[in-house]
Amino acid sequence: MRIYKNRQRKNSRVRRQVPATSYVDYEVEGRTRAKSRSRLGRLIAHHGWVAKTSLQQMLQTPLSTALTAAVIAIALSLPSGLFLLLNDLQNIVVGWQGTAQISVFLKKSVPGAQAKSVSLVLRGWDEIAEVRYVSAEQALEEFQQHSGFGDALSILNENPLPAVLVITPRREYLSAGKLQPLANKLRQLPEVDLVQLDHQWIERLNTLIDLGKRGALILSATLALAVLIVIGNTIRLTIYNRRQEILVTKLIGATNSFIRRPFLYTGLWYGIGGAVLSITLISLLFWLISGPVRSLAGLYNSPFHLTGLTVTGAALVFTTAVALGLLGSWIAVTRHIQLIEPK
């Protein structure tokens, strides 16, 4: 009894210390927090139950589920693998850009001493990193060694080849927008007969790579539309099979958002399954071709190797697949659930 009386005295003291309005507000706030916590907990539990139930229903038809996930995986793997291969090829081209050179053919009337003085002047230009002088005799000797026409050239009375200045631009002038002005500047020299820019084929290759990437974008958009159609058709069939269940659920007062929820989780699971299969296919593809590509690069003494699918790329593939799954299911379920109304 004493303990009970002491507790009552303490509670009465606390209530005297706290104003009546503050005490009521405190009680109301506590009950509101408890209700919000319980409401949030029920919502989380319901979402977990819906996600688990939708996955179990999908696993009851493993063949159709696997086929739908395979369609998503193939639709994602094709453009993703093409993008990765084009990026690797572009990395090779970037390395080749560092070896871009300009061949300056001097006039036949220019003597060797004057040609050497021109090379010394060009070494002082800000755009040029290195100038290699190749005399007419050296050019003829190299041509005889590498062309296979040595016997035919030996019967000529005079050397038909001019002296050449092989120019290596500085790294900051390797872009096409800066190499072309440098080539035009070299053409204005009175001793120069012809300027050949060895960078043009690299620019053509870059243009082809950009064209390939644009084609991959178009392919990605087309396949993404196909994925939306496949998922939408799958969800439509699922809604049709559960039409009576949806009607009964609406009769007891269920909202469209409540009915839509399991179908959205179905699209989510399709997206996750397609993403996992797509990442597996891309990794398997690059694993299969990495060995031959490494052997080919070794024949050219190149350290090139395929980068494959990085963590960022895998995350992008996963996000895209999940987004397509949710979007396709949301479009299908929003359209068809509104058509199912109890009469």
C-alpha cells in the first residue's frame, strides 16, 4: 500500500508541475506517434507480404517467368555489350591519337642544307614536339626495303623521292580542330610541296565509332519499347486471369492503388530477374572473347584488354531493368484495372 501511495503522490506531483494543456498535448502527441509508428509498421509488413506473395505466384509458372526474364535480359545485353565494345575500341583510338604525325614533303629543288635549316626552324614552333628529317636518299632506301620494288628502283637514273620532315605535334594539339590549322600553316612555307596529315584516318574511325554509338542508342530505345510491350502483355494476362478476384476485392471497398500493388511488384521481380540474367550474359560474353582478344593484342605488342562490365555499368543495367519492369507493369495495370468495375 505504501508503495502504491508513493507512486500516486509522484504522479500527482508530476501532473501539478506540468500544466494541464501541456499534459494533454503530451498525451495526444504520444498517442499520435504510436499510431503513426503502428501504421508505418503495418504498411511495411503489407508491402513485404505483397512482394513475397507476388514472387511465389510467379514461381508457380517457372517457364513463362523465365521466358519473360530472358526477353528482358537479351534486350538489355545487346545494346549494353555493343556500348562496352565501342568504348574499348575508342580507348584504343585515343592511344593511337598520341602517335599522330604530319608528313611534310619538300620540293625537289630544295637542297639538303636548306631542308635541315627548315627542320631547325620548325622545332622552335610551339605546336611541334619533334621534327625528324628524312633525306631523299634515306627515303629511297627505306622504300626499297619495305616496298619490295628494290630491283625496279635500282634501274632509275635519279631518285624520284623528295626529302621529308616527319613532324610530331604536341599532345595538346592532337585534336582535329588544332591539327588542321597546323597543317595549313605548314603548307604556306615556300619549301613545302605537300603536307599529309596522318591523323585523318583516326578521325574517320572516331566518326564511325560515334555512328555506332548512335545506332546503339536507337537499338536501345527500340528494345526498351519491346520490353515494355512484353511486360505489359504479361501483366495484362495476369490481370485477366485474376479478374474475378479483382472484382470481389473492389466490392469490399479496395482502392485501385491497393489492387495495383501486387502487379507492380510482379513487374519489379521481372525487372530484377532480367537484370541478373543480363549481367550474367554480358560477363559471360566478355569472358569468352577476352582470351582471343588478349592473344591478338599480344601479337602487336599491345597491352590492350577488354574492360568488361564495371560496377557502375552493372548498376546502370540493373536500374534500367527494374525501371522498365515497373513502368511496363504500371502502364498495363493502370489501364486494365480501370476497366474492371463491379456492376
